[in-house]
Amino acid sequence: MLYFNIRLTKSSLYLELAPMAAGKKGHIVMIPFMAQGHIIPFLALARQIQQRTTSFTITIANTPLNIQYLRSSLSSPNEIHLAELPFNSTQHGLPPNIENTEKLPLTHIAKLFLSTLSLEAPLRSLISQITEQEGHPPLCIISDVFLGWVNNVAKTLGIRNLSFTTCGAYGTLAYISIWSNLPHRKTDSDEFHVPGFPQNYKFHRTQLHKFLRAADGTDEWSQFFIPQIALSIKSDGWICNTVEEIEPLGLHLLRNYLQLPVWNVGPLLPPVSLSGSKHRAGKEPGIALEACMEWLDLKDENSVVYISFGSQNTISASQMMALAEGLEESGISFIWVIRPPFGFDINREFIAEWLPKGFEERMRDTKRGLLVNKWGPQLEILSHSSTGAFLSHCGWNSVLESLSYGVPMIGWPLAAEQAYNVKMLVEEMGVAIELTRTVETVISGEQVKKVIEIAMEQEGKGKEMKEKANEIAAHMREAITEKGKEKGSSVRAMDDLVTTILSPNKAV
Ligand code: UDP
């Protein structure tokens, strides 16, 4: 038997053959959507499955540049296998050599989603190659919920398909149900009910991204999301990066809505290591990890606010000014991962005019604030005892990373399911306070100062949020704990997932 690292190019396919480890029972092919917030948990899921059992060969398939990120995140080249699917961004109206949301302006994101449809033929070729080499098809394809078309590939080849949502259960349900049902289009009211949630749960129009607010089923976003979600709902089950005990309601509602098995295998967190986030996402932080840790070492426990809007989002120029003013007026220490404001090329250099005059120098000289260019060593910052709160867009990975260290959050949702995450963090978990929503709002420094001060209070609401965040962190630790026969909920879910993958596929 042979296993292989695979590289498909426009014209040919390269197989790097090597002896297959003994005892492998089958192949799992995984395919994430092309965004850091998806690729990072896919890699973490692949590692988790491998830690649970050595039964599988796992191959992650993606476009060449995303495979490059992944390759640099692996500690050994044979840890997980990688397959490059040919992709030419310019053929899809995208800038040259752009294959990931992170460097794309918002206006192009829909094109990136649509471009994923072109990966169907290369994915089919990859599956054929594996089938030819191993004498049977892969046991399972684990695909991103956004890539519903993979379900067609799997069904026609008689392979089990599981959808992986890199979001939490509550946020996933709100996201898929709002896209599938467009409930806000059926009322003039700002508040509306979302199918799948109890009748008394109301969502607000301002929690929707402007593309979704305007969606009517005929626009390019609807035309991608509505059929892709419908296809993902036809897969054989969903894997969710969450924990039963922290999201009991969300998981219950999601299972009811899908009528499919949902495995809660979270929190899928990348390992914290001295080599920092380079080894997680193949990205170089804008500051040396050691320098960042030394800066945090100077600060008191729970005294620093960490600010980051994830891997691809940014705020407006006026909001950036207000945030800087509020931070300065609050006197609270902070680390802020800065990017050019909304509307500017996200890849260009940051210029001082985007911040109040002399802000950067004052913060540096007084050691009050650390500005980090574009990418910060997030997990390491959150794991440091000086970090007291996280001002975040509340992307799900950021939520899990923050709560796993008991760090409460200040929510500023910008896109995707982030506003629903914040709703849950505030209403269900009590671990967050919302500062504002989207890039469209006008906020003042005064507002920023007030909310940050509440979150950092050693008494009252700040203390309550901290205590609840610590409880959630304890639940997360328990979920992945295994003591003899006693297994946490996520360990049990992972065992069940592996058993299901190894069981005969009824569809064959
Ligand atoms: N991240 C990081 N440094 C940064 C920004 C993001 O390490 O400066 C990582 C973060 O730890 C998380 C991921 O990128 O794992 C962002 O995922 P999330 O779901 O929070 O947001 P998204 O980028 O998908 O909007």
C-alpha cells in the first residue's frame, strides 16, 4: 500500500509516493473554505481525529496558496497530507494570486465564494486518484458547510459526506436559517423571528450584514448561499466546533432544525507554542512573540484589553479614531492589531493619519498601548494573565480562544454570524458586552471608554463576566478531558464520529 502527497496542476497530477503506515483503515479527505477562520479549525480537526486514532490517512485539499499556508503550519511534512487543487484567481474576477478572504476587499468576497464551484472537477480528480491508488474510495469527505457542492461529489461517488461548521451551534443555526428563509424580508419591523429559534427569540435587522439585509434570493450572495446551505443540509451529519455544556440551547436547536447527527467536538484550538501563530496559520505576526510577551509581563493581572477584528475585517476610519480616543481617555493598557480602515486597500501600509495626532508615539513612550501591524500572536496574548478582556469582532475562533482562557469579551460584530455570536454571548452566557455593530455606525470615544471600563471593572458587571468566562473555560477543559473510562462530552462526540466514519456507508 502507498500513501501520497498530492499536487494537481492545470495539466497534470504529481504524486509523491511513500510507504503507507501499517494499520490504516481508510482515507479522509477534508476541504475547507478559503479563509483563515476556516482553515485553522479544519487543521485542528484533522489533528484531533489523528490523535484519537491512527486509523486514517487524512488529506486536506485546497487551492495552491492556501496549501502553502497549511504546509508551513505543519510540524512534519507527513503529519497531514496536502493536495493542491488547481485554481486561477483571475479567471474568477479576483486579483492575481488571491485565494483567501484575508487579502480581499469586501466587494470581492462573493466572487471568492462563487469561485469555489470551480474546485469540483479537481476534487473529483483527486478522489479518483486516491481510489485508483488505494483500490477503494476514501471513507469520507469532510467539507465546509459553505461548500455544499461537495455533497454532490460525495453522493455520486458513494462516499459519506460530513459538513463541518467552523462556527458555534447557535451562530450556525441563525446564519443558515436566515439565509435559507430570509425572515427579515417578510416583515417591515426591525425585529423578526428566525425559524428554528423559540418564538420569543427576536433578531434585529442591525444584526444582519448589509448584503444579507438586502438579499432577496436573486442577488449573487443569495444565489451562492441558498443552494449551498440546502446541499450541506443533505449531508450525512454535521461536525460543530463547540461544546455541549457551553451551548446546550444552540446544539439542541441546531439538531432539531437539521434533523441530522451533530457532533460537538470543540473546542478545536490550535496548540499554543513558543513559535506563535506562524505555526497555526502560516502567518508572520507583526511583532516578535517574545517582545509581545515581555510587554505583557510588565502589566498587572487582568489589566490589558486585547483588540483584534480577526483575520480579514477592519473598522471604518471614523470608528478607528473613536476607538483610539476612547482607549486613550480610559487610561487602560491595550494591545491593538491594526489594519487600514474599511474602504482602503487592506494590504497597504498603515499610516499615522488614521490615528489621532501623536497617538502612536504617546502610547509607545508611556508603554500604555502596543500597536501590532496586521497580525498578532492572538492565542499567546489571550493566554497571558495580564489580558483582562478581548475587544473582538467575535468570529467563532476568537470566541473559543478567548473563553478557553476565561477572558470576557467586548463585542463589535462586523460580518458573517458574528452578531448572532454576540447575542448568545450576552444573552445566554453573560460573558460579553456589546460595544457597537458593523462598520456603518458612528461611535464616540466616550462610548468606547464607557464600555471598556465596564468590561474591565474589578467589581460589578466586569467581575460577573470574568467569573462566567472562567466557568465556561472550566467546561471547555472538562469536555476534552479523559480520565480512564470517564470521558468529557467532546471526547465522546469524537469517538462517536470516528465510529461513524468507520461504519459502512448506507449510501453506498
Ligand atoms: N488570528 C491571529 N492573529 C490575528 C488575527 C487573527 O492569530 O491578528 C487568528 C485567531 O487566533 C483565530 C483566527 O485567526 O484563530 C480568526 O478566526 P475568527 O473565527 O475569530 O475570525 P475570522 O478571521 O474568521 O473573521
